[in-house]
Amino acid sequence: TRAAPFPSAAATTRRACELLEKDLRRELPLQEVARKLCVGYESLRKQFQREVGVSMDEYRQRKRLTTAQMMLLEGESVKSVSQSLGYVDSYAFSKQFKRYFHCAPSDYAKSSRRP
């Protein structure tokens, strides 16, 4: 059997996810993701939205926030988490976390710790 000359759409989307998750601290420009995958930005954007159900920006943001959630559960400080994930400051991180999880990261960390 011969290998397909081009990667499948699913493989391209999977690879895009890997690139977006690789370094959550650094916001790799989405055009750069497309370039690394040797596909056009617009076709990748549409394909990603269709296959994943959210935009690449939303996907990356969700990954950052679920990673933050895990870090807070492990006992890391809000400041440390925000710096590790590349937020401009703790305020920007807290605002985004609250928008997504409907509670402040400090409150989440406190309520999730076991006595």
C-alpha cells in the first residue's frame, strides 16, 4: 500500500492541537501554526472549527485555563500560575479564569483543597 501524499484533515487538526498545546506560555501566532503544517491559514481555521467545534484561539485559551486549574489544585499560587502560562499579569489571568469558571482562581484553589 502507498502512503497518502497529503496528511488527512484529522491528522492536520491533531497536529495543530499539538502545536497549540506545546508551549502555552507563548502564543504561537495562528498563521505560524498553518505555516508549520504547510496549509493555508483560512483552510486550517475552517477545518479546525469544523472538526473541534471551537476556534483555535478558543481551544488554546481553554487549554491554558484547564492547565491553570490543575496547577492551582497542585497548590501553586495564582501569581505563579499566571506567570507560568504567559499571562501579562495576575489580574488578566484572574479575569479570564473567572469568566471561564465563574469564580476567582484563589477561591477555586481554596474550595478545592481538602482539609
